[in-house]
Amino acid sequence: MGGCDMKISSTEFIKSSNSYTDCPEPAYPEYAFLGRSNVGKSSLINMLVGRKELAKTSGTPGKTRLINHFLINESWYLCDLPGYGFAKVSKSIRQKWDSIIKNYMLHRPNLLCSFVLVDIRHEPLKNDLDFLYWIGSKGLPFVLVFTKADKLSRAQMLRSLAKYEKSLSEYWEPLPPLIVTSSTKALGRDELLEVVSSCNVDFKP
């Protein structure tokens, strides 16, 4: 994709919710950011909107526990969801978070696209693939976002992408959209905003 001309001029925290039923009125197009705990989600969100502290970063997996809504440019919602998979919490809490995430994704009427984050340094992990297959089975639109690309050489990065593409090709034809990002180098920012910009055009409240 080429450069995106979207400028982030305002960001506002709206609310935290325990359930999709408690979320803000679905008056604006909405984009969810989610991934395994410690995938670099908060750093990516902060890079995307150009704010260091919009989303709280933490070295402790499982910091995000609620559905957090931010209004961007007074025209679209960015939704920060709890991490799925590993976190230093009990199995029952993990299951609760998974339920919160899936119910939100199934029932939020203004959710136009989800950005599912995976750490490019790791092999395709079963709970990432299981979650992606679940999204696919429900017909929900998503973009697969690879984080922490600055931690690998170009050759390593291409090898990792090839492994993911091989795993995904067993289920998808064609493959879902993929974006490679680095929060420290602002890599992939234009591509992410281009997805938002193009989806916003078609939104009907």
C-alpha cells in the first residue's frame, strides 16, 4: 500500500467496559486491537496514534483486563481488548477474558475490522492459529498484524512470514491481509491507518 494521508489530530479515552453490552453507543466505525498477552499491543496502539501513554504498556502479561474505547479524530473508535492465551492469571479468568473478547466480536455492530497481533519472532502458535480459525469460521473481517519486526533481520523476518503463510494457507485461500509492524520504527503505521481510512468510507451508522 502507499502512504496514508490520515493525520491523528485528537485522541480521547471514552470508557472501560466489562462486556459488549456496556460499550459506548455504536455511533462511529470501530477497530479492535487484540492478541496474546505481551505481544506489544499497547506499544503498537501508542505508535499508531502518536501518543506515548494512550494505552498503558507493561512488562506483565495480562495488563489489559477490560474493553477500552478511545475516540480518534472524533470520528472512529479504537478498541483495546484483553490479551488472550497466556497470562499470569487463573484459568477461570483467562476463560472469562476469552468470553468477553468473542462476545464483543460477535455482537458489536459497528466493528468493521479487527487487528490481530502476533509476535513475528515466534513460530505459529496453536492458540493464535485457533483464534484466527475461530474468527474465520465466523466470517469476521480481520488483518493479521506482525509485531516487533525490528527484532529480526530481513532474512529472519521473511522466514517467519513464510511459516505463517504456510500454516494459514491450510485454511485460507486467498490469505488474509498481513501487515508487518515495528512500534519503535513506526513501521506499518501507514498501512494500518489505510485500512481504517478505507473502511471508514463505507460506514453507515
